Amino acid sequence: MAAPLLLQDLYIYPVKSLGGIRVTQAEIEPRGLRHDRRWLLVDERNQFMTQRQTPDMALLRVSPAYNGFLLTHAQRPDLLPLYVPFEATPERTLFVTIWDDMVFAWRGTRAADEWVSEALGRPCKLVYMSDMARRDVEPDLNPEGQLVSFADGYPFLLIGQSALDELNGRLAEPVPMDRFRPNLVFSGGAPFEEDTWAEFQVGDVPFRAVRACGRCVLTTIDQQSAEKSAAGEPLRTLATYRTQGSKVMFGQNVTGPGRGLLRVGDTLQVLNLK
């Protein structure tokens, strides 16, 4: 008898492209998990920043704090931890660009802007997406009119632990799951089984698997040291068996119900296949 599919891990990333926080339960909101990627770093032109262009962002660590989180620099003990609340206030506003979207955002404090600018050695700002802002999932794949935070394009990313195990069996040096920045990790099932799912539920919460997630150079950055793999791994190995068109696929982009509660250990049930 096959092992049941279980929700193994839950992650939120309060600031896009910075470290994640593993949680044991998470509330679902219209844009994804509560507090997930509601903050964003932007440059002096108000363009979004990620590890793709700024690998040192991996050195900015995120840890939970009361009603917010702490930012620390892994290699700069002289930088005192920065407390950031989960939500900002509308005292200072601006428009920021993320991919093809222009989004209305609230700015964090001046102290926060100074801290992240010092930490990354360049002028940048910390901004927040309020519930007033609207950013839609890809219209042609979004009949439900789902919203998304500052995540790349979808409110949830789902990956099976067996997919990572299968990949690591092909690599000279295994990589951890943090290279792929999932929200939901499940155990059980065959490698890449999630590719075949159309609708599934976690506990009593329904989800829709929309499409596979195309991966980028960020997966080659060690999240502890911020160093890029000289060999381009694991992207190079993934490309040998997970290429569709011009993209390398790993994980599923998922939309959800806009409300609900997830807990580590919840059972996953596949409702329909693609």
C-alpha cells in the first residue's frame, strides 16, 4: 500500500527573495499564505530586486519576531538586527515595478531603507503590498480572478520531497529544498507526481495546480554563502530531463481558495488529474 501524501513543510517568505521561515501552520488569504512576500526590496528606480541580479540578498536572514520579523546579515555582525512589522503604514507611498506589473506600495521606515542599503552596499528601499493594491495572476490562466503578492506570479508553489530526492540522486553534491523556495512541500508519491494534478486538497482546503514552475539562476545560489555554483547546478542537471520548450521545470504553480488554514501533517488528496 502506497504511503499517504502528507503536508511535510510550510514556508513563508516575508520579503521576496530573502530567507524563508518554516511554520507549523499558516492562514490562507486571497494573495497566498498570510505574510508571504508582502515586503519587497526595490532599487533607486523602484524596480524590484531579487537574488538573480543581487546574490548577496541570500545573506539577509529572516527570523520570526512578535508581530513581525528580524533581518540580520550573515556576515555583518556589526549590523544590528532590524525589526520589521508584518504590515506597514500608509505614511509614505510609491509605485514599484515587478516584472510587467506596476504596483502601488507603502514604504517601510527610513531606518529600514538605511539598513538594507548598508547591508547590500547600494541604495534600496523596503516596500509593502497593502490589501489596497491589486496584482492579478496571469489572466489567461486565471479564470477565478486570483490575486498574488510580490511572488513571481502565483500565490503558492508546491514541490514534492520525492522530486528533490530524485534530483539529488543525480547530483554530485545534493542541494537543499531552500534552493527552490516552495510554500508547500509534501511527502509521499512518485517524483514529479504533482505535474499530473489538476485539483487537490490539503486537509479540507482546495487548490488548483495551474502549471509547472520554470526555474532560473537563483536555484544555483547557495543560500548560506550566496555563492553561485560554478557548474551551474542544479539547473544544469535539471535541464537534462526537466526541460519543456525553453524552460526548466521544477514544482507546480498553484492557486487557492483565498481562505483556510493549513497545518504540517495535513493529508493531501488528489481530486482530478490534468
